[in-house]
Amino acid sequence: MPNALPSLQEPFDPAFRALLPALLSTRGRVDAGRVERLRARRAVLSQSGTFVGHRRYERGDDLRRLDWSAYARTGELFTKQLQEEDRRAVSVVVDLSPSMLAGSPQRRFGALRLAAVIGGLALARLDGVQVVAPDGSRAGARFVGIAQLPQLLEHLRALPVADCSPDACAQAVLQGEAVGRVHWISDFAPPQAFARPLLSLRRRGAKLSGWLPVVGGDDAPSAGGYLRVRDPETFRELSVPVDAAFARELERQLLLLQRQQRQMFAEAGSPLWRWNVAPAERDPELADYLPIVAACAR
């Protein structure tokens, strides 16, 4: 077959744009209101800023923030808590790789809608959002205030298909003066490539959440028919017939992949949320996206 990427699906149709303001207005029913917002503000730390207190050292903390004077007095390890002066509330890392075009609807379709909801919540609840999409033509854009929600949608919609290693994504986040809350949206495959970047973000104090848009075939592959396989380098396609034995092996490999992904995030001390992407051919419903709002409130 000719070398070509699949056509990109439109992520933000009029029905989704009309639903988004109503979705963002539901946040008060699932979060803890002012207390949760203050907790989010306190969680944003940096290597320089105003000293706000101590907490006990936890494995993986940045050793540069240990308070040795407190250790000399108490014999226990404490980490200094610093609040940055110029705070960046939320970073949303979006995987732009060609593998995100797999599935029906495409995983990228779900990823961009995820980024829009998470970013919209940041604009409505906190100070702002930074979109981190290395190798994107407009990577690293920042938005402040709910009035910039349309600009956020247009920025996400215009992002290209581009390869970028997980290490480069993590480094793009760490280039900022502070690392606060980070939402990483990807297929996280292969998991081995993401393990070290996730730990590096944890060590810098990031409050990290992983988001995996689940599309058709992720949990239960078809027991018959044909499987389309695309070479990631040449983009050439091959149709492979699926018999019962092949379907069983595909299911086993998918379960193994999910187990590896869960273990990787557990070792990084971070949650991994699997979100089922609603079919693209029907209008979105509020219930499709409420799990995202609830998870962001935790």
C-alpha cells in the first residue's frame, strides 16, 4: 500500500465545543472547592522561591532540597518546601507520535479531547496551563484565564503529527523554572521507554498523572477478520488474517502491556487513568467526560 498516514479526525466539532462550557461548570460538584484549590497551589514547588515549611523526606525526593540543619537538630530527614514566585499551574504533555493515529476513533482524537478538558479545568480553576508537545510547530504555548479556552482549542487542533522520545518530553517539562502538576497523555508504549522520564519528573517534585485514551481493540481484540499492521518507519501496511489462536495471543499481549503500564506508574508513585474514548460518529455527552473531571479533582 502507498506510504501515507491516516487522515486526522476533527477533535473539536461544534457539538463538543458546545458541551465543553457545561462540562467545566460541573467541577464544583466533584472537587473540594476552595480547599482543593489551595492544596493545588501549595503543591506547586520549585528549586527557588519562598520557604513555606518542611515535610518528611520520601524516597525519590530531590536531595538538593534536604534541610541538613533540621537533620542536625532532630536526626531525621526533612525536605524544604518552596513556593515559586511566578507559578505555573498545570502542564499538559501531548503525545504527537504516529502511533496515536491507531484505533477507531483514533487515539489522537481522544488525546486532544482529554487535553482540552484538562486544560479547560486548569483555566477555570487555577492560574493557567502550558501545553508541552515537543516537535510540534507551536510547542510550549501558555494560556491564562478561561477567556483563552478558544485559543487553547485552536492550538491543540493545529498540532502536527511528530515523533518525540519520552525523554525529550520530560526534559521539555523540566526546562521550566518550576515543576508543578503534570498531565501526560500518551499510549505509553513501549512502557520501558517511559520509566526513566516518569521517575525524573517525580524526583523534581512533579505531581504527575498519566492518561491513556482507550480505543477499540485495546482490551479485547477481534476474534476474526483482518488486522491492519502499519510499519512505523515506512508507513507501509499489511492486512493479517486473525484466527482463534492469534486472537488469544493478542489478548495475552494486551493484558501484559496493561500490567507493565500499571507497574511503571506505581513505581513512579503516580496514577494512570485509562479513559474510554466515545465514538466519534455520535454527539458527545456529559457522562462521557465526567470521569476526567472527577480524576482531576483528586
